[in-house]
Amino acid sequence: MGNERASVFGNDQDLDLGDFKPKTAEPPTARREDVRAVSEGVNFRSREPQPSAPRPEKRKPRRYRTGRNQQLNIKARAEAIEVFYQITDQQGWVLGETFERAIKALKRELDTGTA
């Protein structure tokens, strides 16, 4: 055993690879329409993105500097929240002001006993 490695080509050092040529890619013979018809016939799902339904319009963010720095998180029905935002938008108030006015109105109503 010597320190030399064995050749991967064996003892034939005169290996001629001049005739070696890679295969060329042949153009596809099937038409896109034919492939689509066959795939739809066997219920193959396409991976192409499907147009999505339009998203509901988002409200614009409301950011005002009013000195109000406490947060109140409540759960309410969607209808009540929508009315709250409608009142706020109609009056040109910020959400905190609408809430404060609603509290004052409720307090007046409770004080007069009409609730």
C-alpha cells in the first residue's frame, strides 16, 4: 500500500470524453389548454391564487391628544358599537368625548328617575 490514491477512472489515463454531449431539453408537446382540460376533468386543484372577496372597509384610526389617558375595554354588540361610532362621527367628537357625554346623559336620566 502506497500513499497515492487510486484513480477513479482506473488505469486508463487516456479517457476521451470529447464525444460526450448533454441531452438537450425538448419543448413540451402538450398544449396548456389540453393540460387544463385533463386536470379539471379529474378535479385537480390549481395552485394559482384565487381572487379573494373584497374586505370590509376599515375605519380610519382615531388618534387625538385630549389628556384622556385611561382605557376602558368593554364587550358590546356590533349594533351598539356602530351606533356609538355614528354618533361620534356625526357630532365631530372623539370617542372619549362621546363616552363622557353618554355617561353624563345616563347620570341625568338616573337622577330624574326616568330610567
